[in-house]
Amino acid sequence: AHFLPIRKNYSISKLAENFRQEIVRLHGTSTSIVSDRDPRKCRVPICWNEVGECLIEGQEFIENTNEKVAVAKEKLKKARSRQKSYADKHRRDLEFQVGDRV
């Protein structure tokens, strides 16, 4: 943890600058920057034109997305149905009386 002596009326920008100066004073500055990002090219639709693949735009993109959403909804519906039938098999009818502790 790093603690800095500051005044209550310091602005956020003044506080940030003091904090940056203190960190540089304690740890120095980087001599090289090492990226933790994947070095491969971006594979999202926005970047496809950079790697030579066709760019999906407009209506085609929307239709493609809607198809995927429909498939996901159908799979969720089937899963919910399986879970309900399993729960119904193991369900017991219980009756409670006034004063029962449940």
C-alpha cells in the first residue's frame, strides 16, 4: 500500500499527479512495455477486413445474429423442459397444518 500526505481540498487531478510522481519515485519508469494481450490479429467482425476475410455488414449481420439467438432460445427451452420434468418426477405433495414448523 502507498500512502501520500495530501490536503483535504486537493482536486482529483492534483491527487492523481502526486500519486503518479510517488509511484515513479518508488519504482522508476518502465524501460520496456510488455503486452499481456494476444499477439494474434483480432478475429471479431469489425477486424475481419484486416485479415482478408469478408466483412459482414448490415442486414446479413443482423440476420446471422437473430438466427444464433433463436438457436440459443430453443436450446434453453429444451433444457428448461428437461429440468422441469426431472423436478416434477421427484416432487411430493405435502400438506401443512396451522402451527406446523417448516
